[in-house]
Amino acid sequence: MDINAEKIDMNCLKESKVFLYTPLAHERDYPIYKTINQLLELARVNNVLIAYDPNFRFPYRTEEEHQSVVDAIRTSDILKLTIEEMSIILGEHDVIKGIEKLLGGNVKLAAVTMGKYGCFLGNRNGLVYRPTFNIPGQDTTGTGDSFMGTLLYSITCEDIKIDCLNQKDLERIADFCNACASGCTMHRGSLLVMPNKEQAEKFMCEIPRIHQTGESPLGFFKEWKM
């Protein structure tokens, strides 16, 4: 939170494809607040995609802080939310309607994660639901970071813009993100236990998914309205 803009190589940001930030950026009493705003301005000028993860951990102290998170969600290009964050932060209790509203605004690619039940991933071309992998988990620490890191890695490796990803692209990326997040739960820890690409690909080939019922996400997720 004490990072000053003078300590950052701005040329590195100009050459980046994506800039990811979190709610630490909203700590107005610390240097990071001014620094992040300068970085966001520079990212937009240089057509760098802006990604945001609200990473909700505790009630926001003020309405202003809450609104800062809401504004960040609605103005990002790439967004990852948990289903609980959609309900708590945005007040939206229907996950599908919530994603559609976000994609109707500035958001170009939205992921909503639901723990062991997998995720939704969508852009303006469509929305897919992908069940996650039936891996016996020990510790969920770091799974959200693993999912988000995999999502950003995946889209920066694509030859097409995120607006142009089709349903098969979204399904492939969502499966890969689910595999990395699921694999992260196999051992206690976070960074040191995240699976690599080869391990994740092995999970996708060898481990069955949870809730492979063939029913539509619209029907299945009625029970998720909170």
C-alpha cells in the first residue's frame, strides 16, 4: 500500500497486454490510491486491458469504499467475481442476469466462480457454464488467484480479441481455469501448490467433472439465487 508511482517502470505497463488490480487500490489514505489511478489512466491511454478482482474478505468500512469497488467492477474490461460477491457487492442474486448486465456495460469478459460447482464465463458473444473437476480438496487458499491468473494467461495467449471469443473458446478457457483452481486445492498452501500447465491438462483428460448431468445452466442454477 506504500507503493509510489515514482518506483514503477511505466514503460513496463505500456508494453503489457493486461493490468490487474484489486481493492487495495481503494485505500485512500495510502500512496497506492494515487499510484493506481495514474496506472489506470496510463493503461487506458495505451489500450491495455484492465482486469479487476474484488477479492471480498470483510465488510467495507464506508459506503464510499463500497461504491469504489462497484465502480471498479463496472469499468473493468475483464472481471472475476464469486457468486457471493455478485450478491453482496452488486446486490444481484441471479447470476445469469448479473453477468448479462455487466456485459451490457463496459465489461468485455466476465467470470463468475462458484467453488466446487465450477464457473460461468461470458462475453458479448455468449455465456457458458462449465462444471469443475472432481478433485478431493484439502485447502481452498489461492484458488481464486489461480483461476484469475489462468484466465489472464489464457486470453493473452489468444490470437483474437476477447470480444471475438466464441462459445468453444470460452468453454476451453473455462475448463483450463477450473482445472488450475481445482488442482490448487489438492495440497495446503497457495503459490507453491498451484498446478502448472501440464498438470492442469492432465486433470482435464483424466478427472471427471462434477454435475455432468446434461441439464441447462439456467435450470441448474435456480438453487443459487441467494
